[in-house]
Amino acid sequence: MTPDNLESVMAGVPLPMILIGPDERIRAANSLAARKFGGDSVGRHYVTVLRQPTTLDAIEGVLRDGTPRQVKYLGTEARRETTFHVTCSPVAEAGRMGVLLCFEDVTHLEEAGQMRRDFVANVSHELRTPLTALIGFIETLRGAARDDPAARERFLDIMAREADRMNRLVRDLLQLSRVEGEERMRPTSTIDVRALAASAALSLKPVADKQGIAVVLAGEPGPVTLQADSDQMLQVFSNLIENAIKYGGCGGDVIVSITKDPADPSLRGPGVRIDVIDRGPGIDPVHLPRLTERFYRVDGHRSREMGGTGLGLAIVKHSVNRHRGRFRIESTVGQGSCFSIVLPMA
């Protein structure tokens, strides 16, 4: 294939491609490569366009011995780090060697790998603290506190709390895994949203009473039915109401408002809106975009002290996604927060 024919093929390939001639200048670049490296790259020496040492070394190696090479090319686009898998292939021209570069975007694979690494690191960190405490107390009970009933009782209480913390973490991890696994499976059963919200509020009444908070249902007075997974929606309501009780301040009310909208703009059709409103200290706007990330906490120490695992809002987000709904968080420092879910009625 001649270089001219190769340029025609490059134009039809849906990947950035660059052809470097035997004179070490860029002979051609398809439209995707021109968009990435600039439209004036043709005719320039490849060193002035592709400035990463690993890529330059690979090109030099191919020009020298004609052996194909593969490297990674790192970049930044729209404030997002990108990773490309670059294949450097030899191209013969009049007895001399050129190089054809093909850039495959593997950013999504790198991000997925980083997410897995972060997830494992976070789980390990969350489990290490209670495990370390349990091991320490066990050693103490076997040694210095063996014959001290008061210390033994105190340590056993702490050990029970730490074991319960690990149990909650494992439970939420399993719940999150199940929700993510079913995210593309649309529910088919019919539920009464108001009845589920009332059930979640009733189960959390002891926690609310302890904080001096009342959970009040408002909005639609009668049944509100739609297609949804009963267990997942009960978990969603429980997570949101429990968060509002624990972090919304003492002595106020938590409002759970359920309303119908015949033409919700976010769904472009009829929907049901559930607002969980507290009058607590509110959340700094800098935290709002990250609240649904796994293990993200506004106040990590306070959350752990209250038994939080950092997974509750992630479970809510994925559950709402499965129901083709919308999840929004609004908060004003000093005034409170509103966690809103909009679910389609059809």
C-alpha cells in the first residue's frame, strides 16, 4: 500500500492516526488526530508534536529496527486525565522506514481499574480499624483484664459495637453489589410509595425519639402506586430518613413529602417526587457533587461514631438509577438539606 492510499485509509479509521515519514516529519494525520494534536501538525518534526519521552523512544526504535512497539500516551482533555494505548507500526516507503501511530482511548479502562483499587483500599481501611480494636481488646482480656470484671464488661461492650460496625459494612457492601448488579433490570412489581415511606419512618422511630426528632409524612394523603422494587425502595427511604435524623440536628422535624407531578420536566412525563427534608446545619456546597461516592463522608469521624458506613447514598443513587429516576441534593449551610427522588409513574 502506498503512502497516499494509506492516508485515505487513515481518514476512515475511527481512531486518531498519525503517519511519520522517513524524514521524521509528520506526513499525514486524520481528523481525529488533528483535533487532538492541532491542525498544524502535518509537516512538523514529530518531536515537536509528540513530546512524551516513552512515545518518542518507541518511534525512534521503530525507525531504527522496524520492530513494532506499544506504549501509553497520557494527556489531559477538559480537565480530565486521559490514557491512550499507542501502537507504533513500521511503514516502508521507497526502501526507507516510516512509522504509523494509532491511538486507542483506554481512559475508561484506567478509570475502572483505579475505582477498583480505591474500593479495595477503602474497604480495607474501613475493616482495619474495628479489627485492630477487636484484636487489642481480646489480647487485653486474655492478659491484664482477665480478672477485672468491670474492665471485661466495658471491653466486651466496645467489642460488640466494633463487631456490629463490621456487620453493617458487610451488609451495605452486599446491598450495593446487588443493586449495581440489577441496575439494568427494570422492576415490574407495583408498590405503594407512601406506605413504604411510612414503614421506614416507623422502623426508625426509636432512633428519632432518641434524637428528639419527629418524622412527619406530608403531601399525598392516600396511596401512591408505581412500578418499583419494594425491598430496594424501602432501603432508599430508610437510608435517607436515617441520615436526616442522625445528621439533621436535634429537636426538629424531618419532613418526608410525597407529591405527584403529571408532567415532571426531568422525566418528561408523569412522576412521583419524594423529598426528605431536615432543618439541620446543612452541607457545604463543595461536598454536594461527591456525596453519592462510595465511602465519601463530609465528617468521617462523626459518621463512624454514628454508625455510618459511607455507602448509604451510593446505594440510593444506584437504586434510583435502576428505577429510571432522578436523585437530587440541595442544601444551605445553617438552614438544612433536601434529598429529592423523582420516580416515573409509567
